[in-house]
Amino acid sequence: MSNGFTFNGTHSKTKNIKAIKAPRNLLPQRKTKFVEIPFRSEPYIILDNSVTSEVISIECWLSLEGKTIFETVREWGSWLHTDIWAELVF
């Protein structure tokens, strides 16, 4: 993890955030679709090579670096909030 993570192209180090622990699966689960076929005893399984989305909790150490808590939280919120999926790299 190298004490940080990159989200949406920005490394946590630039925001004075040090990741301590981020428990997660190495690989996300693959999506599976089941299709019922008449006169067949078991459903047909379709694997489309896409993966499920995950919620990842990251335990961090945060530094205010001379700013107020409100300024810092607003800055982090604008960095972490997105209306589209963004890449998270450890």
C-alpha cells in the first residue's frame, strides 16, 4: 500500500493523509447471471467478465497542516466526492 492510495488521479500524500490499514479482497467478485431455460433442471450460468462494486474502508492518519478542521474536511470532501466511478489504487 506504500502508506497511501491514489483516488481519481490524486495521491493521498498530497492531501496529508497516510493510510494505516485497508482490509480488502485482492480480487473483486465476478458478476454472475443465471438464466432459466424451459425443460432444463438447472439454470444456465453466464459469466460476462465484469466485477461487482465494493465498499472499502480505509483507516487513515490525517494532518491538518495549519488549516482548520472545516477547511480540511471540505477539501477532502471535494476530492473524494464524485458522480462517476473513479479509480482507486493502493
